[in-house]
Amino acid sequence: MANSLPEAKLRVRMSSRDAHYAGNLVDGARILNLFGDLATELTIRYDGDEGLLRAYDKIEFLAPVHAGDFIEVTGKITEVGKTSRRMSFEAYKVITPSPDQLHESACDVLEPPILVAKAFGTCVVLKEKQRKR
């Protein structure tokens, strides 16, 4: 059944509205918000219902994220219980403004991308709301 468990991905650019600290640093809660969006998509794909995010655990913030960075977030369901869905998430910085500032719009594609955060979480989808099972 492992092959039938859904995976999801999204990519967003952090804006100046996402910057919360000096140096245009983005708050880690913004990354958790993206993980939550993926959790919602994953339960919709698997169960046909949004479910409820019950908990995050083992959250790690590994590198800074700044306004202007492009972040790619991936998530997948790793385990399925009767109502619980265990998930893993990773966030990568894939594009960043150019540090040499040749031009104010210059950016670099990061090869390889930089892992900026990872986490595990559990969603719950009540039995009566599991439309696809």
C-alpha cells in the first residue's frame, strides 16, 4: 500500500510581507503554515476530506529563509491508521537573491537546494468523513 500513499509539493516565493525580523528574515511559523497547507492537500487526496492537523513533532529549522527566497515544500503520508495519517515534510530553498548584488533583481538557482526545515505531523480524519475509503 506504500505506493498508493499520496505525496504533494508546492513552491512559493517569500515576500517582504513574510519577513518578520531584521535582515528580512522569515519567521519559521511561515514554513509551518506551508506544511499545514500540504497536510490539508494530502488528506484531501487520500480521504476526500481536509481532516485536522493534530500535532507536529520533531520540527527542525536548519537554515535561514529571507524575503526573496523561493521555497519548495514537499510532504507525504508515511503511515495510515484508522483515523490518523502520519506525514513527513521538508522545505528547501531553491532560488535566492544573488549575494553579489550585480543587479537588484539578480537571483541564483541553488544546486543543490538547501534544506531549511523538516518536520513530522499527524492529521486525523474522522471515520465518517473518509469518503475515499
